[in-house]
Amino acid sequence: MIDLHTHTLFSDGALLPAELIQRAQASGYEAIALTDHVDESNFDFVIPRIIAACEAANRTMTVRAIPGAELTHVRPGSIAGLVRRCRDLGARLIVVHGETLVEPVAEGTNLSAIQAGIDILAHPGLISAEAAQLAARNNVCLEISARNGHSLANGHVVNMARQTGARLVLNTDAHTPENLIPRAYALRIALGAGLSADDYTTMLENSRGLATQALR
């Protein structure tokens, strides 16, 4: 399993970064990205601490830990600037909290995030064809989510990706230890979204490519 969207107690997760990484290793994960929720108020506090935890883990562990950030409920017009500031601070993987069906995310977030050159648009809900086409052109991955609620639009996201050629990844959006999943369960989620086993393998390779790039 390669999981590029998880949370620690530096936002609304239950675990210390070290514990989340340890549990990922015990679960057989190949790589995990720590992408705590950030906005303008806390990004400069969270990111250096996540970097420190990932660097410590990568010195001794087999699972690869990637320091990232999930921009969450940031106004669309502010996303691009905050993406640059997070990258300048050392975040290696940038996720944006997309227009999920289960939260009042500002309209226009999906499109603005893709235009900003992020890595992953998380749980993008009823993403438009226009936004999906732009994601395909900008090499932004759309997320298939294992998280309750956010997963309700997985089928729509798959259909938009098929129509436009946008790349997909599958992530847990883990907040608690129970949210980490084995590869076999991830495959079941992919099948439930209308994908094939080959499609799941392609998603895994998409994730592996992002992880490899982030760890350079």
C-alpha cells in the first residue's frame, strides 16, 4: 500500500507522526505521506514538525515517510500562494481538500487547486469535466477515497477520469489507526468504484511515481 493522504495529531488525527509511521510499517506499507490540514494560520507550525518526524523515520525504517500538507478550506483565490509557501517551507507533497459531498467546501476550490499545480486533489466530489480535463493536462492526480462520506463520489470521479484521461490515486485519508488499510482492501474499494484490478495497479503506480518524486 502507498498512502499519500493521512493525518496526525498536528491537525485532527489521533496519532503522533512517529506512531502513524510505525503503524504504517507494521501494516506493510511501502510509503506514507503525512498531510495534515493546514491553512494560512498554521502551515508554518505544522510543516517543519512533520518534516522532522519523516526525516527521523527515514533514517531507520523501511517504510518511506513523506512530509506533505493538505490545504483545507482555503479560499480559492488564496490557494496558489499558499501552495508556494508550503513548498518553500519543505512540504514534498501538496494535497488540496477538494469539493467533497459531505462538507461545505467553497465552490471553485477544485479548479483553483488544479491551476495551482498541486499533486493530489483529494475527494473532489462532483468534479466538473472542465476541472478533470485541466487535471489531466497539469498532471494533477484525482483521489479515490477510502474514507466514509468522501467516498460517496468515487464512481463519479472514476467516470470523469475515464472521460478526460486524468490520473487517479487511492488514499485512506487516515485519521485513526483503524483507517489504515491493506492492499487487498484498497483493491476492493477500487472495484467498488467501478475500476478493474488492472486499473488499481495503474493507480498504485501513479502513487509510486508521486512518492518517488517527493523523496528525491
